[in-house]
Amino acid sequence: MKRVVNKLENSKVEVLCDVDELTWKDAQEKAFQKLASELEIKGFRKGKAPESIARKHIDLGKIFNEAINLMLQPAYEEVLREEKLQPFARPSVDVTKVSDTELQLKFVIILAPEVKLGQYKGLNIEKAKVSVSEKEVNEAIDRLVAGNASLVVSEKPAKEGDTVVMDFVGKVDGKEFEGGKADNYSLELGSHQFIPGFEEQLIGKKAGEVVEVNVKFPEQYVPELAGKDAVFTCTIHEVKEKVLPELNEELIKDLNIPEVKDVEGLKKHQKEQIKAQKEQNAQNEVLNKIIEKISEGATIELAHEMIDDEVDGMRKNLEQQIQSRGMTVEQYLQITGQKEEDLSKKMHEDAEKNLRAILVMEQIAKEEKIGVEDADVEFEMAKIADQYHMELDKVKEILGKDLPRFKAEIRQRRITDFLLNENVAK
């Protein structure tokens, strides 16, 4: 396959590929055979019409289109292999010539852009100091205790913190609406699971009562309900009171925290946990500042296609999250008070920022020769085996199924460690 390679601006390469006549004829024949196998002609079984008859029923344009589809991926892979190109985003493809004897394809391939680093060492960025107060420790322990509370049926009126088990039916303008009905629903009062004003109207009510709860849906809500008045008829079956366990050695034993035997040990453990989380947050914060500072000082020309690809990925992830909550994108925008153009603009800004960060980190890794050898992988696997008391061979078996990702994680940690060691103020 003859090729002409032209370098374009913004890290793009144009490759014109002339497919030789024999290869192109072979692709057309394969395309015809595929189309013929799917052809239905009266008087013949599907795909069994004689070739002479089948050719009269299959348009030449369809054969060309099918043959081109057969050629694209192999041609693209050959270009990358023979020209030693590393694409950074999806290529664009055009057919510049086509007939029964010739085919010319044009690939515009986006490569990783050139990155000119500014200062990336000695930035002296301050890392936040971390401390843990006695109040934070006590609050953490209170949450642990509350998480082990039991619910006991109560005859008393419901109060905040109690759980009400009820049936409810919601109506707007006297008509039930989708999602506004449930049976034996458990609602913790004060948890703010429902729209404002709903839970408060159940406080003081007892089991056996039927309560009319009047609420107004927020303006930022699904369009069909936004801003509308609603009435929920709630039939209370049970009121359950939360009974907290006593903080003693029996509870601590039930918590099953390694090496924690008593209350003092629990306090020490919780303090260490809180401190470790705060340290991680502080490290993430200073790392983001370092990368942002380095990115600002770097010169990178990003092709718009790179940014568009990144935005596409971000958009798909967001749509999946929205759908998992049972909403549409339109409903999400309505609830969050955003416009489509605002969301798109923010995504493009974030996409460019993400790409610049990735590219500068990769360039630093190249300049500082930060890599991962087989011995490094072996060492990291041995650490994991020791930490989790596993056989080394078992760790290798598990991690070996996705070794490239494991190596990439090790490399990423090394880049991160380098940036922190070189740029955090001592």
C-alpha cells in the first residue's frame, strides 16, 4: 500500500493511502459475497441466488461501502505500524478516490502534542498542616455507635431520629403521579430523604394514624412536578425508636477492629484513621496545586479533536450516572439549575485542564526517566502478598490478569512521589 505522509499543525499527521488494485478487488469480492449471503430474492432461499442474478440486485455503491468498511481497520493499523505512529485521539477518515480499480483513503491522525515544560521542580508549595481534635474523635465514635443502634417499636409519638414505617400515596391536583406511591416504606425522620417539609409533618404522630402531608415541590425539580403543590396521604404502621448501644468492651468486641480491645484503644484508632484521611486530603490538594502550576508554565498546543474526545468520555460517564438515578439529562439540568451550554462549557474547560495535566506528567516522566522494570513489579507484588498475608503466586495470578494497568499504577505513583518530593515546601 503506497502512502504519502504530510505533517500538519497541532500535532496532526495526514496520511494518504493508495490501496493496490488486487487488494481492493479482493475486498470488493468479499463485500459482494457478504451482501449476497443476506440477499432475499423471490424464488430462492435467502443468500442462495446465483451470482449472476445477485449482482443485478446489489448496487455497486453498496459493494464499495462494504468493501471500504472491510479495508479501513487493516489499513489504519498498517499505517500506525509502518509509520511508527502513536495516536492520541480518534482519527478522521475520508475516501478521496474510489472506483472499481482504485481506492485512496485519507487518515488525519492526532499524535501526542509536543510539550515544552517550564519550571517543574523547586516550586515550594505549602502543604496544609494536619491535626485532629478530641471533638472530631468523639464525633467519629458517636457515628460508630449510632451505626450499631437497634430499632425498637415504640408506642410514643414519632420524634426526629425515629423511623416511621408507612404506606403513602401522593397526588397533584387530585391525581396520583408516577413515583409518588409506596407500601411499608421506612423513613428516618430528619434524614432529609424527602422534599422539604415532608418529614417534619410526621413528627408527633403515632402508629395507626393517617396523616395528610402537604408540601410544595422545589422549583428545581423534574419539570412535570416542579413548583407544584402536592398532598401525600400517609398511613403509619409503626414508629421505631433508635436505641444506642452502650460504649463498652462488649460493643468494641462486636466492632471487630483489629488490635482494638477497649475504649482508649478505640479512641487511638479513630484518631489515626482521621489523621490518615486528612493527610491524604492534604497531599491530594498540594499535588493538584503543583500540577496546576506546572501546567500553567508549560507550552502545549492541543488539537480541538483531543478536547472533544475527552468531553465525549466525560459526557458518557455523566449520562450513565444520571440514568442510574432514574433521570434524563434534561431532568438533571432542570434540578441542578444548569443550561446545556453552561454544562458543555464547563466540560470543555475541565477536559483541557485534564489533558494538560496528563501531558505534563508524561513529559516529566520522560525527562526524569521514570519507568517501571520487571523487578519493580515483582517487589510491589511481594509487598501486597505480605500486607494481605497471601501467597506471592496467588497475587501474581490475580494481578497478572491486568498487568499493564498494574504497571501503569506503579508508574503513576512514582511520578506523583517525584512531584511531591521536588515541590512541597520543606
